[in-house]
Amino acid sequence: MKQTRLAYLISQYPAISHTFILREIRMLRNFGFDISVASINSPDRNAEQLTDAECEESNNTYYIKPAGVKGAIKAHFYTLFTQPLNYLSGLFFALRLGQFDLKKILYSLFYFVEAIMIGQWMRRHKLAHLHVHFGMAAATVGLITKRIFPITFSFTMHGPRDFYDVYGCYLTQKVIDADFICCITHFASSQLMMLSPPSCWDKLEVSPLGVNPNVFTPHQFRQQPEPFEILCVGRLVPDKGQFILLEAVARLIAKGYKLRLSLVGDGPDKLALETKVKQQGLTEQVIFVGAVNQEQILKFYANTDIFVLASFAEGLPVVLMEAMIMEIPCVTTNITGVPELIEHRINGLLVTPSNINSLATAIAELMDKPEFRQRLGIAAAQQVKKHYELQQNTKKLADIFHKRLNTM
């Protein structure tokens, strides 16, 4: 079989919050794909903080912004000289995206600059298809790139941020122009259906993410732990609902429960969360771990009793899959694509978002009922192994690429 060659465009690569993309790319290569990666921004950490796999990826990634003005000028002059009509057509298209909003017009010009650089990079490497993760800025760059260069274009839709500003993200235009779209959940697919004409719906493919059971192995169940360890992994941002989790924890402690909450992640809400913890006198019970890489996160999973995510908005968190496949019972919110992964009281607990009492009650039940907790953890692992295993789901994605690209 002829080797399938792809270009991947990512907003930032490698990045702690994008580790699932790295796994996907490397697994696709195991299936025989030749994948070249471009990133708008440099890695989110210094080289010495990257894992070996991340260092390898970083060394082989084309970085757009670090290429600087010199790289941009060279790409633009070459494109204008060799294909002036396409260049001007792409420029006018980018300006039309901004409509009459000066800020959007300015951003569209930035995206146009990056699109030219991506197109020339693809030309040099003889790449004909561009795939982008997320439907936001990087996908806008891909959208403009397709208008200028003779390439095909697809993207993976996650949510929820992609849906916060459907007009600013030009989602309808992206569905119309894309050759196909991979949606990580049926929920994401439904949202794109809502934003696009039915004639485009055959472009939508549901392609779930996955985790590796050989890496995330079952943790050691503890019958009566003291303190009871609760883990939350995610960026410290409003979406994740960490303030709700803190309130639930405070109420449980006030009732006499002995527990400890570890918050793994970093972000703009860190200072406000730390202030809240100090005000409530919970500095010994709430630990701010900071951001950790994939090699470090395993020890936190291994040493927790339950995993809690009080999110207000999600796509379908890979961290839930990681915890579940390690037989860690999870409590999270009944939102977006999450019910596609967790069935309430069968393989996890789902609560109403923002409902502090509901969250505290769910956590207390798991603390009070070790047999129930263990049963949920075992069922959770079975669910992920059956439907969200990395190799299996990446093979589905590979089949989508083969099917779609071979018919273009």
C-alpha cells in the first residue's frame, strides 16, 4: 500500500494540554503514515522540561512564529511571484473573514501570513493534505491555506471553546470548505450539524480519542484511606470549575471527612484559587501541584482514591479516560460529550454542573462506600478498554484518512 503522507498543524506542539495529539501522531506513524508537523507557537516548556518523546517531536517540527519576519517575507515573495492570482485571492478571502471588525481584520491578516508560510512549507515537503486539531485559530490558518494552495484540508473538532464564538471561529465556513471533519464525540458532531447545511453532514466523522492501557495501568485500591485522596487534573481556568470543587471539599471537611485534594495544572485562576484556599483555612488539605508532564502524572494517578472534574464545559477530557483505565472512580459533570464516556452509577458518577451539594454528596458516597467505589473503578476501566483504547481508536482514524484521501 502506498504510504499516506500528511501535514499536521497545531497551535502549540508539544504542549502538556495537547499530549493526546502527540500520542495520535506517533501511533499513526506506527501504522505507516508519514506525518510532518507544523506548530504556530514554540513548545510550552523549555527543552530540559520536555519528555524524550516531546524532544524528538520538537526537533522535527516546523515552527511558524519562530521562523520570524525573514521566514514570512521569503514565503510571501515566492508565493506572490509564482502564483499572484491565488495570493491575492487568499488575501481578499482573509480580509472578508474579518468583515467590518478592525480587530478581526487584523487577526485575519496574521492568519494569512501564517497560511502562506504553511503552504510553502507543504510545497517544499511535497505534502498535499493538511490536518488541524481544534476548530479555532489554527483551523482558520488551514482554511486560508486551502484557498491559496492546491491542497486538501481537514480538522478534528473538540469543543467546547470552538463553540463559544461560532461566528468568530468561522465554523460554518470551515465545514463548507473542509474536505472532511473528525469529531471526537457525537456531541461535537451534532453542534457542527446545527451550524452547517445537511449537504455537508456526510463530511462529519466521529473519531474518539484514546489512551494506552500499557501505560495507564490499574492503581492500588485502598479500602479505608486516611486521608482520602482526591485528584483533579486540568488547567486552572474557569471552564474546569475548580472553585465549585473547593466549595464541595470545604463542606465535606466541615462535616468531619478527612481528605486531601491535589490540583494538578496551572493557569490564570491559580492565584484566586490559592487565595480562596487560604481564606477557608484549607492550605493543609488542598495541594497545588502545578503542571506536570505525562511521565510525572502517573504517580499522582497511582496515589489517588478518586478523580474529580467539576467542569462547566468540556469536549471529552482525556484525563477522565486516563483515570478510568487505571480503575480510578470518577466524579464529573453531566455535560456535552461526557455522558458518551461515563454512564451514571455504572462506571462513574455524573452530577449537575455548578451544583455544590450534588458534587459533595457524590464524593461523600464514594468515601463512605468502598465496595461501590471499587466496582465503579473496575467498570470504568472496562468501558475505556472497550471504546477508548488508543491503538484501536487511532486505527479508526487511520481508516478515515485512507478512505477520505483515496477518494479525493
